[in-house]
Amino acid sequence: MGGFVNFTTRIAPESIVAGSVVDYSLATAYTTGQIVNYNGALWTATANSTGQVPAAGSAYWEITNASQQAPKGGAILNGTSQYYSHPDNANLNFGTGDFSVGVYFKGKTSSANEWVIAKGVRGGTQNGFGIYKASNNFLSFAFGYNNTRVLLQTTYEITNTDIYICMTIDRSGNLLAYANSVLIHTSDISSYSGTSDMALPLILASQDGSQNFFSSTIYFVRFHNHALTQSDVTDRWNNGRPQDFVEPYATAGRSNANLMSDASYSFDTDQADTGDDAVDRATFDTNYSLIWDMNNTGMSDISVLSNVLTMTSDGNNTGIQTTTALTVDGYKYRATFNVASITGTWEIREYINSFYVSVGTLTSGVNNIQFDSGSGSNGVLYLRCTSAGTISIDASSISNSLTLLGETFSALPQDAGTNGWKVKVGVKLV
């Protein structure tokens, strides 16, 4: 896994892109003792933890009732010209991989199509994803892949209340939609092959910055580079307090870290099977020492041609292993291997407390194996054969990779008149 470094998080207020955001208002503060009707319940505004009642127009406000709080802040967008745009970057593109989008907002009913969030999907042939309110006020979703866009409408109606929407994309399974942690829609997308990447900015409260504006208050948007589970979504709903949920990782903003995504890490150096297995193993180690180590005498018939590695194992727990350890044990990872052909049994393993532990078995095709790196792991990832056979791993069209999973991007309104939004983005590993 050549090139792995420790993860860091860059937290910086992003400058508003010129011409892309018209001034927005912030959800105003309340005075002490003011009675507010919030989501059908009466609340009394009180001082915050510092003894101050936030001033009207400040970035944050709170209403307390029985130790509860209403959402803090929020960008109020007028539905006619205001929206937020964030430049395209790697943390917003997920290729052929899984991902999730969560957005917390308060909408308004109308007779128009209005987009909550969009990245691409501006036409029938564009990649990307989006969430929008249809003209009948039903929540709807867009997903674009391989230059094809599909629109999926639910029967969940947007009303004038706060709502936490989460869309999870499992490329080998379903698009799932949740409203306040309740599953409201399922669509099978397992046949939707091809990349979802689109080199366009992320847009909030409009489809593209020129049309389909959304009259709303947006509290935050968050992205993950894996499909959140029902339990994950429930955790993030946080009993009606999604704005207070803290990601269960020491560092947020983890972006994809490819093992073989560029020339130096792919199988870019051809090597013929010479018939001398010892020589071929040594040649492989020399060519790929930054990533892989093949020092097992049970490996034979090794060759690399056009970014495809082919090798045979005697099945005695032999194979290849990474030369650089995983960053930290206890984190979530996804290993992706594109297997062109396979015989025998090949597993992805960790070495934990003196034992090899399987985290997944490879099959023909694209394998996405998600696992938690175990406590006590030596940090090395092993591709081991436990029943004699031959495998061909193809890196010519799909990057074989190891991805550290987590939140890759988040944005929430900050002080009006400054840089507008506080954004967390991951630092891509090199």
C-alpha cells in the first residue's frame, strides 16, 4: 500500500465562488422568554451556556425546553435566486463505489420542482446524484451513471417542518432513502453499472444555480464514502438532534486511497512467466516493492500483462501481502479487487494477535469487501490462497484499492457576511 500516510482533516471556511451565491439570511435568534411554535410544539427561548441570548442575525441560536434545543443556525434561501456552490473535488466523487448523502433542512410546499442538492444530473445523460422536491411536494431522487440519469419519486411529502434526509447508494444492491431515520424508499440499482463521477460543482438549494431554486433553511449536508446502514442512519438521526451527532471517528473527512490508482501503483510493468518461479517472485517484488511483497515459495506461474496480474498458489496459505501497514487499527476499510478469473479459494486477511483472520473471500468480478481493522492487527493486508488455484487481478479498467471509510465532506452555514459556510474536506492520500 505504498504511499499511505496518516489522515488529517483540513477544516477551513471556503470562500464563496464569485457569482455563485447570493447573500442569504441566517435563522434569527430569539429573546429571553420569547414563546416560539417549533414543529408543532411551544418552546421558550432561554440563555445559552454562556448566559447570553444570541443576538438576532447571529450564526447560532437555541431554544431550550426540558433541556432540549432546536437546530442551530441554518441558511435561509429565498427560492428565487439564492444557492450555495462548492467546487468539484475528489471528496464529492465516488466513481463506481458506494456512498451516502445526508442533508438536514426545513422546506416549504410549492407547485414547482425544487432541488435540495445536486451534483450533475442536470440532464438525461449526466452522471451524478441529487435530491429534489417534485411539483407535487413528494421527495424525489436522481442518480446518474454511465451517462444515464434515472429519477426516482417517493410518496413522502415535504412539508414546512425540519427533516433529515439520508440517501444511501449500494452499487451492488439498492438506493435507500430515509426521512428522520425511517426508510421511505427502496430502488434496486444493482444493474446501474459505470461511474457516477461528474466534474461539476456541488449545488445546494438549486439544480444548477440558474433554475429550480429551493425555498428552504439548510442546516447541514454530509457525505460518506460508503453506504450507511439502517443503524448508522438511526445513529445520525440522534433522536431528533442530527445537528449534534459527532462522527465516531477521530478524524473526519477520509477520502479514497487507491493502492494502484496511478502508474506507480498499478500493474504497469509487464513481466513474463519465465518458468523459474523463484526468479519470477523476485522480479515481482522488485517491480512492486512499494505495494506488494511475494516471498512465498508456494507461488508459481507469475506473470503481469497489460495491468493484469496472474499467479498460482499451492493453497498452503500463500499469496501476496502489502508492504505498508494500515494507518490505524479499529478503522473501517473497503478493499476493492477486480478479479478477471479465479480458481481455488482466495481470501483477504488480517494478522491479528498471531492468527490470520479472513475479512472476505474473493469471487469473479468486482469485489468490494468492507471490514473493521481488528484490535491487535499488525496492519498488513494479505491476499492468501487456502485452496490451490489461479487468480487474475485486473487493474486495467477498475482501480484495485483500499479505502478508509468515513465522512468525506460536510458543510454548514457560518456567519453571514464572512466566508459563508464552514466546510470539512478530507485530504486525499498520495
